[in-house]
Amino acid sequence: MNHLFLATAILGGALLLDLLLGEPRRFHPLIGFGRLVNGVERKLNDSALVPWVSRLRGLLGIALLALPLPLLLFWLLPKLPSGLTVAIELIGLYLCLGRQSLAQHARNIAKPLSVGDFDQARLQTSYIVSRDPARLDSPGMSRAAIESVLENGNDACFATLFWFLIGGLPLALLHRLANTLDAMWGYRNARYRDFGWAAARFDDLLGWLPARLTALSYALCGNFSGGMRCWRQQAPQHDSPNAGPVMAAGAGALGIRLGGAAWYGDQLKPRPEFGCDQPADPVGIERSILLVNRSCWLWIALLTVTSVLIAWLG
């Protein structure tokens, strides 16, 4: 059995576990990791420090939090029996994925929106975005949900799968931990501007190629010409080098308008607009989930065909 075929089988199995089981109900390792991140940040971060010292401390935080477990797995897994290694990689990759929980959070917004229960929809929206839900109307909440599905489809699914294919569970876990650090420290405010700089740049580096593969997948599984056109024309407007291609290609593939100015607390922040044609609505939320799902199975199909060809030619 060639390496790619085994990796594809583990990848498909992890996606299937995620579909059947969803996010662990009682304890998710990433929740425990988040608590550890907060503890390390309290020890290391000090806004009174000069910027370069604060950046060095942020880099130390990454070394303490994101490197030890992947390095341990990199050393340990080759020493274990092959069956145990496969089991650890399967369960570990499943725990790194967040596709099904992402879909569930988005549907928790779409369902009350579709029946006009805006209070419940705003409550559910507040769980996945930081913008002020009280100022969001139905299209605004739909945009928030779709944007979260598209962007986190890359962060919590495709980038993790990409790094698993490149380096197994150690690199998949490294990406997931780095992405969590960016989500918690990568803000451009007084508290995190310098301390979170390294976390944001490290996540950008790990996400650069996966984001573009995700954008291409969205275009292939939706309106190809619209996805590619919006990617080319609109992605540079985003301040994130990775979220821009993902958001623009996804919006174009769906034929939906996303982005635009949004309230964060008492501040109205300008944001670029992405996509085209139709405004966002609850139906668009389900379509965005379907786009992510189709892209997942496109990856599985391409990897399966490639691994079979390698076996046949070899």
C-alpha cells in the first residue's frame, strides 16, 4: 500500500468520523489548549514592554505552546506499531477537524432566521463572530454565517488536511495549534498588536498555499468563472493574505455578496465587499455548507484517483 493511499484512507476516515460524531461533547482538546494559551499569555504579555521585546515574548509563547506536542509525535509515531500509528493519526486528525461543528453553528443561525426569530439568530451569531449582533439584520447575519463557513472551511478543514498530507499528524496538529493561537492573539489592538505579531505571521505562512487550494476548490465546486474572477479582482482588497482569496472565491462561486462595513462594539469598521449578484440570505448559508462539503469530497476523489494511478504505474 503506497503512502498516499494510506494517508487518503486516514483522511477520509477522519472526515467520516467528523460527519458522524461531530465535535466531542464533553471535552475537546482544543478547549483545554485555549485555557493553556490564556495562562501563558497572562505570564508573558505586558503592554508596557517595548515592541521588540513583546514580539520576542510572543515568539516564545508559540515555541512553548505549538511546538512540543508535534515534535513529540514526530519522534514517537515512527517507533510505534503501524496499526497503533494509524489509529492515533485517525483519531488525532478527527480531533483537529471542525467541519461538522462549523456547519452546525451556521445552521443554528439559518434555522431561526428562516422563521423570523431574529433574537435567537442574533444569539447564535454572537457565538461565531465578534461583530455586534444587535446591529445585524437578516442579510447581515446571513453574511456573517456564510463568511464564517467559507473562511473556517479553510482554517478548520482544508489547511489541516493539506498539512496532514504533507507531514502526517504532527504537521496537521502544528497548523491547528498555530491557527488557534492566531485566533486568540492575532488582533491589531493595544493588547496584542506586538505580542500577537508572531502568531499572526506564523499562521499566515502555514495557511498561504492551503488558502489558495481552498479558493480553487470553491471555484471548481461552484460557479467557476465567478469564483476565479472575484478571486483575481477582489482578494487583494482584504487585509489578510489568506482570507482574501478564500472569501472572494467562495463568494463568487456562490454568486452572493459578502463583506461590507460592520459594527464591532461601538465602532463601524469598513470592510471590502466580495462576490456578486444576490444578497446573502438563510438559503445561502446552506449553500455555503454544501460548497465546503463538495470541496472536501473533491479532494478525496482526486487523492484516491492519484493514489490508484501511482499504485498501478508502480
